[in-house]
Amino acid sequence: MPRYMIISCGVFYREVCHCIATSKNVVDVIFRDIALHDLKSTKMSNALQATIDQIDHSRYDAILLGYGLCNNGVANLRAPIPIVMPRAHDCITVLLGSKKAYDKYFAENPGTYFKSSGWLERDAGNKQDGITKQLGTDKSYESWIEEYGEENAEYLESILGNWKLNYKKMTFINNGIGDIENNRTATKAAAQEFGWEFEEVPGSPRLIEKLIAGDWNEDEFLVVPPNSKIVASYDAGVVIASAH
């Protein structure tokens, strides 16, 4: 019976736990904080490599990654046993269940900001190193006035608030796991606050299921041989393995 260790972003906490519970394989799991995405790619890669290095590799047949390429955050990862990951640029592909589903939705709905149960539950404003804290966008306009004065607060609002202009829709990915009604309501409220359209689409845990099941077809998964590393391919395959 295969034994795997999966290292996963906390955004997939419920999906990964659900799939492990229903899998015939023996699977251990390490979750990393969602804020890891917001660090520079080299810091994220170094943190994940440190996690890989701490594993007793003799106990496992492979290390599974609950990550996409994530802005090169998984680049250069290697282990003395195989590493397996989805061929995905980011978590949205994984949450929707396939790259095809993501590409179709993205082409038809540019300017979309996504939410899922995992994002809502794990991105609760307590991230010490997250991008919102680094930029200060986790703070209210009133707190900026108190800290920096009204004139500076207006400037910060004009600069840091501009990211919202890149979006016009907030889409909730419903994967059927967790408190869907509460998370749907929270997403609707956030969309209304930003003046964006709200939409709900069905998600799918199929990529996580296949990852944990060991069903790794070449089109959807990269299997990195022992001591090779993950490299961005800059094509439809997203990632490749390199021995150099």
C-alpha cells in the first residue's frame, strides 16, 4: 500500500483532509500557512524546501505538493524521493478541478477575484507576513488617519486602493465542503463592499483526489524524479523536472 506525505497550503485544508479520509492510501500531511504565498518566491521555496528536508524520506514512496507553481514559489524544490504536483499556475486551477475549467472561466470572466471556503477560513487577517500586512491594506482608512494624518491617509488610499480597480467580479468557488452558506454570504458582502458583481461557480476536488490516489496522468501532474528539481516551463505544461 503506497504511503505518501503531502505538503499543502492551508487553503486546501478541508479538501485535503476530506480526500485523505476517503483514500485507500496511507497519507500523512503537513499544512503550511496561506501567507507563504505572499512572500517573495525564493522565501516561499526555501520554507517549503526546509519542510521537505525535515521529512523522514525512508517512510514514504513520494512527497505530494498541494500547491501550484504559485509565482515560482515551488521552483527548485527537490527530494531524494519523487515529488508530485498538479500542473497548475495557482490554487484556483486546483479548486476548479482542472486547467481547462480555469482557462475557460478566466477567458469568459476577466477581472475576477476568487474566494473559496479555504480562503475565507484561512485568510482571516491573522497573517504575520501576508501581503496585506506588508502593504498595509489590512488597515482601515480611519486607522491610517490616526497613524499618519489625514493628508497621508488620502495618499495611501489613492495608491493602495488602486488594486481594486483591476477587478469587477468576486466569484465564490463552491466545493461543497465546509459552511457553504456562511462563506457564500461573506463573499457576497465583500463583493458588495467593493462594488463588484458576485457569482458562484461549482468547484471540484478531483485534482486533489487524483493526487492523493496516486492517479498521476502526465497531462495534469508532474512527477519529479528523485534529486531532480521543479522548474517553470513557461508553456501549457506549467512545470517540468530538471536534473540540473
